[in-house]
Amino acid sequence: MSLSYDIFWAASAEQDLTEIIDFIATESPESALRIVRGIRERASELKSFPERGRIVPELQSQGIFLYRELLVPPWRIAYRIKDAQVTVLSILDSRRNVEDILLERFIKRG
């Protein structure tokens, strides 16, 4: 029997999702809805297989191996696994300077 993980969304990830929806909805509400559904569905897959995501390369190069990500191009779903819990931490646009954003969010928080 496989372990089922609980998935939690950090306030920062919820805020990221809201900003994505708001930005895209100005031009296409249907696209915004489709994108948010795709991101949420992809994140829900972590219930069964949280280690399927890769270690975030920008953090790995800094010697930080705690954070993983799933890709929903161009979005990156950053998360952390602890015990039987997965916490979605950020939804990032991979077209931006992701390394700076991640280091600011994850390292300064501890």
C-alpha cells in the first residue's frame, strides 16, 4: 500500500496563482481558468508521487536539495516534502529570473 501525502498551499503560492489568473483573465478568462485548473491538477498528482518532481536546479547549484518542482510550461510549481505532507510554495513563470525569486523566497524564510 502506498502512502498518500496531504497537499497544502502556502499563502505565497495562492498569491502567485491569483496574480497569474488576474493577469491572464484580462485578455482571456477562459485561458486563465484552463491554466489554473492545469496547475492545480498537476499539483494534486503529488498526493501519490511527491518525489516525481525534479530538485529545483537553481537551488541545487547552491547546495540546496529540499525543494522540488513540477513543470506546467511556462509555469513551475515549487514545493517541499516533509513527512507525509507536500507544501506548494510558489508558482513561478519560468520566463522570469527564477533563481533570484527562489533564493529570495526560500532562503530568507529558512
